[in-house]
Amino acid sequence: MKGIIFDFNGTLFWDSQLHYEAWREFSKELRGYEFTDEEMRNKMFGHTNADIIEYAIGHKPSEEMVEKYAKEKEALYRKRCLDDPDNFKLAPGAVEFLEFLKQENIPRTIATMSEWDNVEFYIKEFNLARWFDVDKIVYSNGKIPGKPAPDIFRIAAKKINLEPSDCIVVEDAIAGIKSASAAGIGKICAIASLEPVGFYKNIKEVDKIITNFDEIDKSIFEKVFTNV
């Protein structure tokens, strides 16, 4: 393996509960009742806002509806992030791990289905430019199909000048894991940020399960990133 691609939400930033709460609130407005936990796992995480709204209302939404609800939901989500400073930080061990990748000059980027307003927010609040080339971050721009389609990880690998088979992906969502597998990613690491470790054990596409980035020790990466 020569490079690494991170999902962001629920991976580098453990914000899944905030998205749960925001989408539960908006699902009541869209269809009169909340998403179930299973719906959240299978239809929300890793999907575009347009996909989520289409699922909730049962038909393709207008662009105006997507823009209205997506902007309202994401503004509510960002406010909740800022209102909870104790938890508004990168995942356990992430800073040290990113510093290691930077020091070793290992190709890396982010592939997220978040839209630009949120990505810009993360870049500013977490100072992501310290570790990532911002121009290489891949996000939902209205043209890339949502996960589990493979497009986003193929684009991300190309951004760091690697074949997907030469990359590791770190993901937390089922849709993201399936996306990485369909893209031909070499190794898939699942991080149990919200779901328990056991949730991932029977997912055949997953090569390794971690609960924080401290569990990925340097000796593993020296072997993984041979010839970098």
C-alpha cells in the first residue's frame, strides 16, 4: 500500500450522533416521523443529502427542496458542533497519526459525501490544511454519485496519483465500505466510532477494525507503506 484515503464524518471526526439528531428532526418534517436506526445506517451515512431526501419522501425531490432542507439541516448540524466544544475535536489518536503520515510523506486525502459548506467549515475549524492538500479533498459537488457507488474513492486515489489498489481506506459507514470495495481499494479499515466492533466483524470487505487511531501502530505502517 502506498497511500491512504479517509472518510471524514464518523472517521476523522466522530460526529455521527450529531447527524443522527439533525436528520431525525428533519425526517419528521419531511415525512411525519423519524428515521429508524436501521434507516440511518443504510440510507443516511455515506449518502448525499439529495439521496436522503429522496428516500424520505419516496420520489425524486426538486433541486429547490434539496437546497432548502440540506442547507437548513447542515446549518443546524454546524451550530450543534460549535455548541459542544468538548467534543468538537478530531478523533482519538487522529492528530498524532496525521502527523506521522505527514512526517513520512505518505500520500493522503479525504473522500467525504459532505457538501462544500461543511468541508469548508472543517478545513477552518480543524486546520486541515496542516495535514492535507485542500485541493485534493473530494466532496459531494452535485456530480459525484453517493456511496456505495465507487466513484468518490476512485477520484480520491487519482488525486494522490495512485491506483485504488495501492490505497488503504478508513471508513465507518456500510455504504462507504461497500464504495471502497467496489472501487478496488487495496485494504479497508473500519473504525468503530459509533457502532460496536462486533458490527463490522462479519463484513467481508473489512480487513481491519480499530476503535481509535492509536491502534494503528507505526510498525504496521512501515510494513504497509513499503517503498514509499
